[in-house]
Amino acid sequence: MKRSIAAIAVLAMIIAFGISADASDRTRQITGKVSSIDGNAVTVTKKNMEVTLNMGEKTKVSECNAGASMGNIKVGDKVTASYKEKDDSNAATSIIVTKK
């Protein structure tokens, strides 16, 4: 009986840690307008939601499927951005400028 309870407890811990690791690795996406740019941070607004994305060396930026850089992103542009929540911030993995 004690072994069964111990086995169930270990299984529950494995499942709990597995679920929390998967949730933090999940890629999110937002489509909206760029409302501000501050250094390497781009804020995208969609209706009443605002997401600030931190741009890094590995962030891919493209403009209508053509290569681009952060310098191509302007306030007012419509973008689709993919990001991961990491250490209480949002790390941008890709930003596609869809309309100027």
C-alpha cells in the first residue's frame, strides 16, 4: 500500500513538472499594430491587449516574406509576431510586417 501511494506521488510530480515545462515553451502569436518602439522592445497592440516583445539576435524579421531588419519596423505598421514567454518577458522569435 505504501509503495502504491509513493508511486502515485512520484507520477503526479512527473506529470506536474512536465505540464509546467510545456506551458513555458509554448509559442504564442499576436497580430496587431506597432504602438511603440523603445530600443530592442516593440509593443504590439490588438484591441485592448498590449504585448511588449523583446528583440534578440535570433529574432527573424521579414516584410511580406522578404528579408528585413528591426529598422524596417515602424510605429503604425501591422505585424504578426511569434514569441515565447521567458523570465517575465516576451522573447520575440519572429516578426512579419504585413502592412505599412
